[in-house]
Amino acid sequence: MDTKLIKVVFAGDGNVGKTSLIRSYTEGKFSSSRVATIGVDFHTHTIVLPSGKIKLSIWDMAGQERFQFMRPGFYRGSRAAALVYDVTAPESLEHLAGWRDEILKAVPDEKFIVVGNKIDLERTQKPEIAQLFAKKIGAVYYETSARTGEGTEAVFKGLAELALK
């Protein structure tokens, strides 16, 4: 059976932990030193679902505003997107609607999940607010810690399954 290649994107403000989340899952390691993604970075990872093997092409979008002009081209061809926010930074959750709109302009039928990252830290945002946003946009809500790895496998499996629908 052939392995399907599926493109997915991770989007959200800078410093919400998108790169750490991806590396925690794909490489099994966490680095507390932070280097901002410039433009886009991408990784591949094969995941096994009940329907077979899927090779995810994971595109990690730079969250800084100065890269906004180049992101739309990178969204094209994606089958699902993770909107990631930091549970210790309420403004990063508030910005997810804008991220969603930006992606929908490039990929009108994009499917989404919502991810609250950094649950190993003291949260300043009630999860119910993010759950409500996810429900409003028809997305599944996940919580993760890139540092501990908690919830990361569920995010990638959920994203892969969503992309296949």
C-alpha cells in the first residue's frame, strides 16, 4: 500500500510554541532556547492511522507580522491547519480568528483544529474560551505541552485524520 503525502500547516503568533510542538513530536526532543522561524520551516513525519500510513508534510509558519506577505503562498495545497495559541498569553488566542481568515483566503475549504500549547505552565486563559472558539469554527480542540510531549500525538493524529476527510 502506498504512503499518502499530505500537507498540513501550523499557524499562530510568534512564540506560541509551534516549532517546539512540531519538534517535540517529530524528533522527540524539546529545546528551551528559542529561535524565531523565518518565513517557513517544514518537517516530514510518517504517522500510522487505522486507514494506513500517512506521510505528513508539516509546514511551520513564521508568526511574526513582518512575514505576513509571504505566508499565503505557503498555505496553498494544505489539507488541514492547526491554529496554535499559548495558554499563558490570552492575546494569542484572540488572534486565532485572524490567522484562520488569512488561511481561508488562500485555501477556502481548509479544515482546522485549535491547539492550546504550554499547558505545563501556569495558564492565564480558561480553556472554555478556546473550546468555544473551536466549536464556533467547527474545529476540535486539543491541549499540549511541547516540553513534556503531553497531547502532541493526539494533535498530529487528529490533524492527519482531518486532512484525509
